[in-house]
Amino acid sequence: MFEWNGQLISPAQICNNDYGEGVSLQVLEENDGQISLKEIKRMMPPTKDYPEGFHTYNVYKDDVVVIDGNIDLHGLQRAL
């Protein structure tokens, strides 16, 4: 988790149909003692080169973000 504009944000993998489809950023909200998550942004892979995984959102020093991606080089090598 990280703080952004005074809110706690929890990044999570989107895995509805397949592993690591994308990243969901969710704000943590508290209401009457109950904690809930509300999605505020959904990020999908920028290209089709990452069909096997686009996940693990990390923030470093408030100005650097790293998103881990996984590419299937075995299929790419067969195509070459």
C-alpha cells in the first residue's frame, strides 16, 4: 500500500479471466468501522506483448513507479 493525496491506495492484480491481466488501484475507505476497497483506476498492458502477466505495482520515493510484466519469449522465439 501507499499514500496518495491523503488516501491509502492498495494495488491489486486483475485476475478475473487470466493471471495478471492488469493492475487495479483501490482506495481504502472506512465507514462505521467497516473497511472497503473502491477501484479508482484500472491499468491494462500497454501492448499485446504481455499476455501472460502485468502486475505488481510498486511506488518508490513518491515519484518512481514500477509495474512488473511477464512476456512469453518461448512463443516469440518460435515465431522468429
